Amino acid sequence: MASWDIMHGSRAVAEAVRLADVDVIAAYPITPQTHIVEDTAKMVADGDIRAEYVKVESEHSAMSVVIAASGTGARTFTATASQGLALMWEMLFVASGMRLPVVMVNANRALSAPISIWNDQQDSIASRDVGWIQLYVETNQEALDTTLMAYRIAEDAGVQLPVMVCMDGFVLTHTVEPVEVPDEEQVSKFLPKFKPQQYLDPKDPMALGPIAFPNVYTELRAMQQQAMDGAMSVIEKVNDEFSAVFNRSYGNGLVEEFKTEDAEVIIVTLGSVAGTIKDVIDERGDSKVGLLRIKSFRPLPEDEIRRALKGAKVVGVIEKDVSIGLGKGALASEVRDVMYGSGDSKILSFIAGLGGRDITLDSVRGVIDTCEKALSEDVETVHWVDLKTE
Amino acid sequence: MIEIRFHGRGGQGVVTAADLLAMSAFYDEKYCQAFPSFGVERRGAPVLAFARMDDKPVRRRNQVARPDYVLVQDSTLLDVIDVSSGLKEGGTVIINTSKNASEIELASDATLYTVDGTKIALDVLGRPIVNTVMLGIFSGITGEVSIDGVKKAVEKRFSGKLQEKNLRAVEIAFEKAGEVK
């Protein structure tokens, strides 16, 4: 039976790992992901997850272990954050290049230096080009559900790509809230045992990830992009099927629209701050402002974004990252790229919540005020929200 | 939506108090949320934690800046910070102290209750950890969560002797709150 409980986001992820019946877990603890490691380790020790838990000395090794295990056809899980993701970086390309359906939860956290254990999304945004699917979640429930969906997406025969589930560190991992833990039988119906297309087998030897000479490398990279393109419809399908079994879904799986229909101003964002933005939009009591939450950042659902933003005169992208040197948020620059040639909406970049700075109701109100001002006058394109100037 | 801010010091179980309050609301069949202020919590350093409860899902993720209730576990904080900062009009502050409410001055004209929670904790738990005591007091004074909800939360979080003692502490605190009120 599905059951309601109240739990930390980390625990919700561990429940998903248990329900997904994974075979191999390898992870190295790092704040704010630590409880995911602890909870899954305990579940394995207690026999609640029948998996091999490989203790490793670093995140580079954690990723190496799940890559190797996945290569043998095992369903695998790992989790990390920030510096840990950075240390894995080399192996992230290996997982995607070998087309291995590894699932990882990244508890989004700022990067050093200066050291910050707190939340922003610079870590996963800086890893946007590693060839992983990236799904950003808003709630603990969505973290659990998306971890389950991630296996379906990653293991789909036409996709075969690793998936990174991105959840805001502390803001979700360390927050308790009600979560419905799905029924095991229903999960096994939605997510049956993994049947790999091909795997390392001593009886039928093959090589994974050998050298590619210039005559094939480009084609292999193009195939990764094709798989990403194909993943778009798979993500939608999996979201629909999840909804059919569990009665919950998240927009169309790629994006979630909130009051965008008649909106002149549309805020675009990733992750948990969407909840705060929804409250601020609702308190207005009009239909002038809407929200587009991008759940799938990779693949980036260009058509969905274009369709959702079509009617907006001003688009304000709030994000917890900045591309230093470009001088704006990475998502803002991508939204601008997507909207190029379709309409003349103003696209503003709002850099907020870096290194754990609270994005308050007033922060969001301020962003919306700036966007409304942009309806009738010129405003700066880039805004550092709540920046102290003294 | 009801928003609560907890003040205490590292090592006093402030984060657990917020978690337990959200759990109490959950067992009262309300939507809820609790989280700490995510500091690098050192023993003795001022610590904040937050809780929210509502009849509909709690969506916002910002720290509680405009609380309906403030719970202060350690009265030595009153010399250091303005615990009533941002309190909503008609808001309530509950302080764990042996002093009377009339002996305490707050920066705002909040409704103020004082309870000697440390005494209850020392009597029942044998340790000056007041987080569960504060929840019994909160339930007794405000009625925002039921005493049954608080007890269920304590049962879920603690086991064995610790559970037994904390349940007793909660009950005594709940009754004491009745007197204060």
C-alpha cells in the first residue's frame, strides 16, 4: 500500500532507491547529500535494499564503480553535490559516452572558493554539457517520483543515457514535509526489472568505450544528441505513465506551466524556488504574471519553452547560477537563444540565491516589479537579486 | 498558513523541535514543512529553525521572516538578538525562562508567555534539553497542534526509555501551559 509519511528530501530519495530495486550503490558522503548515503547504506545493511553497497574513497571512484557496474547490466545509483560532482566530472563524460543508464541525485550546492556548503545550482549547471539528462525538482515528493522516473527514462532502449536528478541542497534535502511513498507492487509494475540491451558478459565478450578515431568520433557524439532529442518524448511518456499509475505528474514531464496563459510577464526558473514564486504570483490575484518551471534542463525542451513564452512581453529568468564572463545566468542565455527569431519579448536575467542566500518573498516581488517596469520602459538586462553594494 | 520560528543554541535540539512540530501537524492531518537555517551548527551558537502548517500544501521555501509564533528555547539569546523581529501583528512569543513575563522586555508588543521548561526537562528527562517540552507548551498555549499530534511525533522520533520520558515531559508541559495561559 502507498503510505503517507513526513520526511526529509534525502529520505524521500532513499525510499525511491529502495523501491527501484537497484543492484549496486556506490557513493561518497558530502554535505548536503550525506543523509542519502546514510539512509541507503542503512537500508542495504538492514536488507531492505538487496544491493551491493560499494564504499569508495572519492566521488571519482563512486562514479567509476557505478559506470563499471552499469556496464555489466546492473541497475545503479549514486548521489553527490558540489565539489563531489566536480571531482566526478571526468567520469560523467565516460558514463554518457558509454551510454550507460546510471541514475544520480545531485543535492545542488555552491562551489568553492570561498567554501560554501549552502545551496545554489552552479554545480549541475556547470555540468550541463557532460551528456547527462538533467531533471530539476521542486518538492520532496517530486524528488522521490523523479528518481523512479529517471530509471525508466535512462533505461529506455532509445535513450540509454545517464540521468542526474537535481534537488536543491538543504532547501529540500534537509526539509521535512509530507511525502506519499508508493506501493512496492505498483512501482514494480511501473518500473520492472532492468533488462539491458547489451552488457559486458565473459561468454560474449565486447569492449565498452574503446578509442574512437576521427572517422567515427563525430558520429558517436551526434548519436548522443539524437538520443537526447529522443529522450524528450520518452520523458513525456514516462510522466504520463507515472500519472496513470500513481495519480501524480509534473507538468508534461519537461516543463510545468503555472498561470502562463494570459500572462504578460512570465518568470522562468529551475527547482524548488518555483514554490515561492507560485505563492507570490497567487497573492497578486491577477493573471498578468505566470511561471514556467523548466524541469528538464537537458534535454532543453525548446519547442515547449517557445510555446509557453509566446505570449509574454517580458520573460524574467530567476536562477541560482551565473556564467562568469558571460555576465548572466546560463538558463537566461539559453532561453534567449531559444526565443531568437520568435517574437520580441524582453528576456531578463535574475541571478539569485547564490551560496545559500535566501530568496525571500520580497526578492521575488522585486523581480516581478522589475519585469512589469520593463513592459513600458527600458531596464537593465541582468540583475543580481539582493546584491549588497556597500 | 501558520508560520513558526524557533530560536535556540546549537546542541539544544532546535532543529529537532521544528521537525517534531511539523510532524505533529502532519499527524493532525495538516500540510506542513520544517527546516533549519542551515548554519554550520556549532554547540552553543545561536540557531534558527522554521516550521509552517496549512490546510493546503505548503509551497514557499523561503525562511520564515514574518512568524505567527516565536519559540525561544534559550533565554540568554534575548541579550543577543531581537527574537520578536518580523513577528506578525497579534503574534505570540513563548520563552523558556524561570522569569515572569513582566520581567522581560521585547522590542515589539507581542503577546508573551514564559514557562520554566528547563525545570520540567530536568525533573523528567534529567537533562536540560527542552525541545519536546516546548512543543507540549506550544500545544497547550496555542492549540495550533493537538497534544495527541505532538505525542505521536515524539513516539515516532524516540524509542525506549527516551520515548517514555519525553512523552511524560510533553504531558507535564502541556498541563503547565494551561496554568500559564
